[in-house]
Amino acid sequence: MTTPQRIVHGLIIGILSTGFLAALYMVFVVYRIPGAGVGPMFGAAPDVDPDFFLQRRLYALEAWVTFGFLSVYLALTWLRPKGD
């Protein structure tokens, strides 16, 4: 792998990783239930405003999609057996 390819490879991994972590931060810290701690909603979900719930779910979807792209990219590049 040439140096420019290594740089692009590192940038792709870095961008996808920070996107995934940022989405998780939005779900579990920024969009936490008022008065509750950081983390999952558990039984408090039925009492949450639907707009708030939708925004939180959209960030969760963003996290899953970003994680999926990162997983596929790593599986096709870095984690692939060296003989291929």
C-alpha cells in the first residue's frame, strides 16, 4: 500500500469512527431523559415526548449505519486475509 493510500485509509477509518462515537454521544448524553442519568431509557420510554424520542432514534440509526459502514470497510480492507 502506498503512502497516499495509507493516508486515505486512515482518514476513512478516522471519519467513520468519530462519526460513530459522535452519534453515540448524542444518543446517550445529549438526548438523555431529563432528570435521569446517562444511558438507555429502559422503562421511561413511554413517558417521553414523541418528538424527543424520534430525534433520539434518528441519532441511534445514524450510529448503526455508521458502525455498519465501518465494519464492512474494515472487513474488506484491514481484516481480510493477506492471501487475497
